[in-house]
Amino acid sequence: MYLALREMRFAKTRYLLIMAIMLLVSFLVLFVTGLAGGLAYANASAVENMPATHFLMQQDASQRFARSIVGEKELNKARSVVGDANAQRLGVQMTTVTGGTDGMKTDITLFGVDMGSWLAPTVVSGSAVSNTGAGEVVVDRKLAEEGITVGSLLHDQTTGLTWTVSGFTENQSFSHTPAVFMNLSDWQQLKQQMAGRAAADPAFAAPFNAIAIQATDAEAELLSQQLEGTAIITKKQAVASIPGYKEEQGSLMMMISFLFVISAFVLAVFFYVITIQKTSQFGILKAIGTKTFYLARSVVAQALVLAAASLAVSCMLVAVMQAALPASMPFQLSPVTIGYTCLLFIAMSLLGSLVSVIQVARTDALDAIGRAAG
């Protein structure tokens, strides 16, 4: 370490340039990682924030809510296995509504849930919706940007139904659209209208898309065996099956992976060139008895110091940028994610320095001294 720090102090400009390049790459890695996390959360936060562990859907629905239809038979069977309170109806319907001060159209996702159950959203302003109320909904706070306030009317352009905004929740979105929660009575009416049935038709039992379940893996497996034509999936599987989620995250993860590879390649090239330039010095040091392990450790220490310093500055820059970004910007970078990203970046930096370590190990003292003398 002593040799590494002395050399970095002697050639400050050279190592500052390397650090600047690593700083830019590490900052880009952290920023894209935060963007990927923000987009993932904006795409699936309504499902991620549900306290359910599993979802029961139709087997041929490709694990997608919109393609699944289940009814009372599946609900009763699920409740017989996991308990009445641990299995709840869940309706999911994407639609377009008009409302707010300018009456603009807005894409939303409707969620039909039992408002007295654990699926009911947490209301942060306004009032919650009861199961006995009619025509009231709780909406995600993002709709406030469209001029929606408590008491605003949302008009569904598909069915012609109108709902009154009772309160706001937050961090509830599905497929990049704000979530709107209604009770099961209003969900029944919505489905009746979509099916062309009279609103007062008591014989029509509206289906729902899934059954949200709180259960152990053993209970979920037992339920899967007892219900034919259905599939029990985990919350993680449900999130991954949201339209566009895997494609969006796959593209961003590929970008991040390439950035890691580029950072390792750039560091390897820089240190290799520097090592070649110092071949004669390494030869002299070996000739006077310096061990190869000590010289290799010096090269690795330099890579480690540069990576750690660039990451420290990058984290500060990302924190400043995150605070300055508007609330509408999908950006989410947790301390755990930062930690994993930094560890991976340091690992790639150390991997890039191995090329120089191999060159140091291959350096022959007599040949190096002979080239220097010549």
C-alpha cells in the first residue's frame, strides 16, 4: 500500500484522469440503476404493496390479471384451505376516465377490493371508502397532477359510470397508470355495464380476475393440487408478468451490465498501459529483492483506491441529483441497492486490474534492466 500511494501522489495527473473516467462510469451505473428501480416501482407498485403472498388465477392466463377470470367456486375453495380472511377477491381493469379541472382523458387501472380487508389501500388524505357506499373511489396521488381533488368526478368513457373521489392513497400504480380502488359493489356494477346487463340484475354475479392470498408455500401448493384449471403464483411472478415489465427491466439491466463490462475493460487498459511503461522499474525492484506479491498487491491497491474514491463521489452526486429530480421522475435507489452496486463495481475494477497483475508476474528482472540500460 505504501508503494501504491507514493506512486499515485507522484503521478497525480495520470491517476486523476483515470479516476475521472471511473467516476463518470460509476455515476452512470448508479443513475441507470436508480432509473430501472424507479420504472419498476412505477410499473408494479400497486401489486408490490399488496400484503398478499400469492395470487390464484386461471391456468391459461399466462399469469396476467387481465387474462384471468375466477369466481365464487375458486374463492370458496381457497378459503377452505387458507381461511376466510386470507383469501380476498381482486378485480383489475384498465380503462380511461375524464375528470379534473380541464376534463382531460387519463388512463387508470381500477382495482375492485373488499374495503374492509387487508387489500384496502391506506388513505393519506380525504376519507376511505366503505363497502356499503356507492360510487366512491380512492385514487393514487398522481391523479392530483391532472387536477383531481377530493370530491372530483371521474367519468368512465367505456361504461358511462361516474365515481366520486373520496380520498387519496400513494405509491399505487399499475403498468405506469394510477390505481383507482373501488368496493366490490361498484365492481359488480362496472362488470354488469361492461357485460350489457341491467344494473339491477340480481342473477348476474360479476367475475373477478384473481384471488389474493396470504398463505405459506405449503398451503399454496395444497390449494394448487385441489383446484384444477388454476395456477397459484407468487407476488414476484405476478409483478414480472405485468405487460412490459420484463421487457423494460431487461433492456435497462442489459445497459447496466454493459456499463460494468466497459468499466472493467477501461480500467484494465489503463492499468496495463501504465504497467508496460513501468516494466523497467518493476524489474529493478525485483532485482533488489522485492517480491512479486508485493508489486501485484500495489497494483490491486491502486485499483481499489481509485474505485472507492470514484464511487464515494458518485454516490454524493447521485444523492444530490435524486433530491433535485421532480417527483414525477421515476427514480428509486435504496441504500441496499447502492451497496450491492458499489460492491459489484469494485469487483469489476479488481477484475480489470488482474491483467496488470499478470504482466507484473511475468516481468523478468534481468530483461527489464537490460531494456532500461539499452
